[in-house]
Amino acid sequence: MIAELGQLSLILAMMASMCLGFYPIVGAIRGEPRLLIMAKPMAFAMFAFTLLAYMALTHAFVTDDFTIKYVANHSNSLLPVYYKYTAVWGGHEGSFLLWMLMLSGWTCAVAIFSRGVPLIMVARVLGVLGAIALGFYLFLILASNPFESLLPYFPVDGRDLNPLLQDIGMIIHPPMLYMGYVGFSVAFAFAIAALMAGRLDSTWARWARPWALAAWGFLTLGITLGSWWAYYELGWGGWWFWDPVENASFMPWLAGTALIHSLAVTEKRKVFKAWTVLLAISAFSLSLLGTFLVRSGIIVSVHSFASDPERGLFILGLLVLVIGCSLALFAMRSSMLKSNSRYQLVSREMMLIGNNVFLTAATIVVLLGTLLPLVHKELGLGSISVGEPFFNQMFTWLIVPFVVLLAMGPMSRWKRQAIGDLKSQLLWAVLLGLVMTALLLTSFERFSMLAVLGTFLVFVIVLTTIQEILLRTNQQINWRNLRKLSRSHWGMVLGHLGFAVTLLGITLTSNFSEEREVRLNIGDSVELQNYQFTFKQVRHIEGPNYSADGGVVTVIRNGEFVTELLAEKRFYPVQRNVMTEAGIDSNLLRDLFVALGDEFTDGSWGLRVYVKPFVLWIWLGAAIMALGALLSIMDKRYRLVCVSKATQAKNIENRQIAGTGADFG
Amino acid sequence: MVKKYLLLFLPLVLFLLLTFFLVKGLFSEARYEVSTQVDRQLPEFSLPDVMDEDQLYTRQVFENQVTLINVWGTWCVTCAIELPFLTSLREQGVRIVGLYFEQDLDPDFGGKSLQQIRTDIRQTLNQLGNPYQFNIFDVNRDYSMDLGVTGAPETFLVDMHGRVLLHHVGDLNERVWQDKFLALYQQAMLEQKNG
Amino acid sequence: MNPRRKKRLLAVTGIVALIAISVSLMLYSLNQNIDLFYTPSEIINGKDGRLPVPGQRLRVGGMVVEGSVEHDQKELAVTFNLVDVGPVVKIIYKGLLPDLFREGQGIVATGKLLDANTIMADEVLAKHDEEYMPPELAEAMKGIRHEKPKQIYDAEGRN
């Protein structure tokens, strides 16, 4: 009964999206306010019905309704109840429903928080979002219906959730990631709406900026959680694998990072207009492409979902429609754009162009590395894989000029910056940075050129960021001066510092980690970086839906007890899967990591033992970046816009409605 | 001006090029044909009885008698559901032979021993009814592969010449029996009586 | 040429040169890091008429031959044979095998070719999926073998 209700809500949501994608757009073209007014209620309706459908599916999971195929495939009566809530997005159909919930949620948010934006613009934006949503609702209902019934013959129990997904990291990772992916649809919709209106001034950038920042923040968190999850759940001790699924989320992030920087320039300086629009389109297109790559199984990854060519074709069709149309619109409309501001070769504008160039290059590197195997194979040249070293090498090359720009950019002026004025600051940063690098790296036993480079870059970022604050507060750091800086300024500072923290984590972990795979008998021990790991015992553990061997390892350093780690090897009988659950002791300076391997015939066990310095910083830095995005969104400027524009809005609206006929003429 | 236009259309062109590869990639993925054995002779085999490894069966056991071959396992939930119906078929005189395969026979993972499997089978059949004349043990799962089995339960209808008349994927119940099997089964029985 | 045009020309040349350099760097790096995929038969008989050379980095995918997995008595090292439809190659791997490594299952190993039929692997992958068969291998074996019994569970309520 509830399942049928869910199905019905889904159809109603689709109808709402149909109205939303049609009437407001027509209204904008014809200049009919009556049609424009429909946009917001339709957006609310779309969200409400999607939420209802989502709740119905959740209900089916919690009540073990195995008459629904999706539930039978992804749950089990023995599954702990909190995992039943998360199992809702454990498979293809449900995760798409979640995707849609997010999309309609963002649409709804735009409808609520856009009072300062003229109605005709809001109508266009919501219309674009509605049209996108319509495509995906059709996909959901026709090709991957989560409410498909198994009646009249249904199983007594379900097949259980993939044990990989039975984990706290997996509970929050996909929703965050989807929030980010889908969030870029708003910036995209603003860009398209601006293209449709033919009014690509800086206003659309101001409207779109907080939305892009929000999406970027979520995506940052989503990727971070995914990386953290892979680190302790896959049992390989790695935190990034350049796996196609990871790359799929990394590409929109890179494009999104370029977008938030470029939006800032467009908003403040009215330059790079066409470029910013292209970035807004790219960020969302890459999100869609990511979804497609993961969902169609076209690229084989260690953790991609099951493939089905029909579904893949459907998504691909949507992809072509959305991206193709928007790129065509871009090509036709943006030729009218002309920047009239002038700036010199050394100026903040140029630094930001540089930032965009390098981020775009990074995106292309990832795109190439991800898709080249596919293209190579389809050209009949045989199967290949692009190894991790390619990505690592390319990113090492890209990061140096990128950081140089990052160091100078915030300090330099718009239009023109005399390079001499920055000399003293940069010199200080370089010298102090070298000293600090030397100090930090002497605490490690090994030497590595890459570590020196990475650490030095980190200190340069930190020091120049501090100098930038000094510059803005007239060299007087006190509470009052600091408060004067805008929230979005602090957002930028946090973003850059977070990047530095992540970079430090990556540098130190990559260069100073020690890992060993050993074969130990009970009682044996192995020593890494003064930590003595002793293999105490293996005990049997019975979980709610699994049984496990738990290897107990104690760690002693310089005669002092540090911790006891429990590394499990779990067996999930329903799915017949084996999972490694690593034992990790984590603090800011280092992680101790033990994973249990197989038992050998003589009773000894294979063990994987790692000491990873500063690995936590990778994720910590990302969290700081996301916090920076949050601060920027809360900037007064965006709220002021709402208030001051509210009165003007009506006038603009009327004028625009009168002028819309010409927009498309 | 033309140059500018070309530049602006570049993203679109690149994307369309990419699409071409994506479409191609989507369909070039390797997939197997599930071989259907319908209208063909059963492949040769020599496999033991699941309860007694000394008892070997070959294709001859399917000759001169119309038979249902039912692929099953105790680990398969749906198989358990169809057992009572199959038992009722046996009571009506239908000859049913089980093709048993076990997923748990995996020493690396502390799987079940043959002894345990036999106990399980006995228990299941006592509880839900035993429709089988005997059970052929598909030790390495290769005979089910030869038959094109993709899971369990699946059922084959074989005529008196050892020819497959019907391959049904999924559970066998009253409805499926009436719709799909009955007519063919009766025809095959008629031939058996006359031949 | 007036100074402005000269400046512009300089800028354009600079950009073009930069792009050219970065593209060639990227291609160079790619060339170094592409691992070609082979099946065991292709390693022995050659792929498109060319045999892989010892020392070459490559990826190989095949089914682990039943009964061929041998663990070293003292160390972690393990050797096993890999096969598709023809000859067998031997893989040496020093490390922990992935959770889903089993005899008879499809795996992909990345590593270096030691001699004509031995590979020193530095990575062995088995997918986190019970019925994983590397797609490249599936391609090579298309039409030769049936699919392994799949645990699918479709509309008809199968298990």
C-alpha cells in the first residue's frame, strides 16, 4: 500500500517537473506573468512528492517489505536497523531516487532563497531545473523503478546489503557527494537562464555564486568522506586510488573550484563572462558524466555498480540532451559577450586566469586518464590502463605553478599590480618557508626531494595567507581589524589554508609512510619506525549479520604501551562476501594501521602493517575548505542583495517582461 | 568573427566526439550469450549422486523417460519455496531429478563439508517434501554451466530421447506449470506411451 | 608592427608554446604509464603478432588455475597460475591477496614480465563482486565458455 503511494508520488513529482520545465519558460518567452508565478509552487510540489516517494521507500526498508524487488535485493531482515535507513541508497534505483530528492531539494531551495532575484530570472532558473528533473524522473520511472514489485511471488528474506556499504562512512558519503553533484545544477541553471535571457552581466554571477559555493562545499565533503571510507574500509591503507569512480567525482570538483574563482572575477570585475558560463556548464556536465560513468559500468572500476546497457543508454541520452543543448546555446549566445574592462599582465585578474588554466588542465588530465582506456579500446588499439604514476606525475608538475599563483593572487590588486610591491612579502615567505620546511623535515628519518618541495609549498601558502591578512588590516592584527574583513574574505583564507593542510598531509603521507606486509605467528612482532607491533591472538567474533576473525595486535613504542588494535576479517554469509576491517589508531601526527590477511596452513597469518604520518591532515584540510565555503555563503553581501534589491525587483521585473520578446528574437 | 565562432563551438564538438565513444563503449562491453539448450540433446556428463559418491550417473538416466531436471541448492531461498509444489507434481507421477550444486563447498572460506551438505539436504527435504527421484551432484558447477544455468532455481523439461523441450528460469509454481509446461509435458508423455 | 600588436603576438606565441610543452609532457608521461592488457595466451603467443618483452610492464587477466596457488613456507610470497583458453602463465606476488581472491576466479594482475611466462606482480585485483570476470578477459573468452552461475535475482523471485 505504502509502496503504491510512493510510486504515485513519484509520478506526481514527474508531472510537477513537467509543468515546471514548460510553463515558466514559455512565460518568460511570451512575457506572461501568470505563467511565471507557477514556477515556485511547482518547485515546492516537485520536492514534496519526491520526499514522499523517498519516505515510502524508506518505510519499505524499515518494515522489511520484500515484495519490493529493490528492497529484496538490498536488505535483509537481519540487517541492523540503522543500515536499513542507509540501504535505501545502497543500490542503483534508490541512489537515483536520492539523487532526485537532492535535485528537487535544491530546486526548492532556489525557490525559497531567491527573493532578491527578479521573478522572471527565478522562473527561468526553476524552469531549467524542472526540465532537467523531468528527464531524470522519466529515467527513474521507466528504466529504474525503485518500487518495482515482486508480487505475487516474493522471497522470504532479502539478499542483504553489500557489506562494503555497511559502514558509517557510507552512510553520509553518497548524500554529500550527490548534494555536491546536483548542487552544480543550480549554478548551471543560472548560467543557462542568463544565456536564454541574453543578459550576461555580472548580476547572474552574484546570484549564482553562493549556490556554486554551497555545491562545492558539499562536494568537497563528499569526496573527503569517500576517501576516508576507502582508507579504512577497503583495507588497503590507501586514501586515493585514481580509480574511475573517484575520478568521476574529482573532475566536477576541479571544474567547480575553477568556477568559484571565476565567478568571483566575473562578479567583481565583469570579465571572463563567457568563460565563467562555460565553467558553470562544465561543472554540472562533469557531474552528469560522473554519474553516467559510475552508473553505466562503462568504465570498470574496483567499486562501480552493476551495469545495464539500457539504463546506460538512457542516461547517456539525457546527458547528450542536457549538455549538448547547453553547449549549443553557449556557442550561439556567448559570441555577443564582450568584456570592456582592461587589465595588465600582472594583476589579480591574470592570476585568477592562471588559476583557471591550471585547474582546467588538471580536469583535462583526469578526464584523459579516465577515458583514454575507453577510447583506446574503441579505436581497436587494445585494452590499456592508465596507471597511478601518470596522475601523480601530472599533478606534481601542475601544483608548483598553481601554488605560486595561489600565493600571489590574494595579495595582488585588480587591474594592475606592480610586482615590486610584493617583493618583500614573497621574499619573507620564501625564506621563512625554507627554514620551517627544514625544521619540520628533520624530524623524519628519511630525506625526499618531493617532500621538501611539497612542504615548502605548504609553508609558502600559509605564510602568504597570513601576510595577506596583515596587508588588509594595515599590519595591525587586532580584533577590530580582523572583524572588518568580510566573511567571504575569511572564506577564502580558510579555503586556502585548508588546501595547505591537505597538501601537507598528502606530501608527508606519500613520502614518509612505511608499510610492510608480513607473515606472523601468534606472538611474533614486527617493527616499523620505532613502533613494535606484536601479534597477540586471533579471536572469533560474531556480529549481527557476519562472523569474523579478529586479529589482536598490540603496539609498543620505546617500551611504552601505545594501543591495542583489532583487525577483522569479516564474512557475510548472505552475500557471501569477505571484508577486511582494518584496525586503526589515529592521531594528528600519525596513523597506525593493521589489516588482517589470510591464515596459512601452518597457523601463521598474513598481516599488513602501516605507519602513516599526518594522514589525518588530508581530510582535516578538506573539512577546513568546506568550512571556508560555508563562511563565504554567509557573507553579508548576498543578504544585502536580497534586501536592497527587493524593492527594485518589481521594476526590473516589469521591464524585463516587457523586453523578453526581444530576448529571443 | 568566424574564428571566434569556431572557438565557441569547440566544447560542443569535443563533447559530441566523446559521446560517440561513450555510446560505442556502452555496447562493446563483453557479454556472454546464455546458451539455451532448448531443442538440443542434453550434453554428456558423468556425475555422482549427492548422497553417495560411488553412484555415478550419465546421460542414459534421462533416456526413455520424460523428466523434469530441477537445478537447486539448500542455500537457495526460492528453491525452498517451490519444493512443496514440486513434491505435489511427483505425487501426480512426474519424474523429477535434481541437479544439485553447492556454493559453500569452498575450503578456503570455512565452507561446508560434504557431510554437512548431506545433512542439510536431508533436513530440507524432510521438512518441505522430497520431489526428487535422485539428485545429481554438480560438483564443479560445470554441468549447470553447460546447460546454460544462470542461477537457481531453474527447471528443464526433457523428453524420452534426452532432448530439452523447455528451459524455465525462476521458480516453478502452479501457474507456470499450467501455462508453460503442461501442454508440452502431456505431448511428451503421449509420445512415451506410444513409443 | 605597432607595439600593441607586437605584444599580442608575443602573448599568443607564449601561450601556444606553453600549450605545446604541456601537451608533449603529458603525452610523454602517458606513454610511460600505460599498461597494456594481455591474456595469458597473448603473453605466450603474442598479441597482434608481437610478443611482450621481458622487463615490460603489463596487466594480465585470467582465471586462477584450481590447485595452483602455492604459498611460500616462510614469507608472504605466493605463486599461482593464470589461464584463459590456452597456455598458462605463472604469477609471483609478494603481498596479501585481496579478500575475494579464489581459485577458479577471474583476477587482474599488474606487474613486470620476468621471462616468457612469468610475471612478477605488484598488484592483484579481484573485484568486490562475487562473480567478477575482468571485462577484457570476458572479451577474449567470448563465446568459448558459459557464464559462471550468477547469483542474480530478478523479477521472478529467483535466488
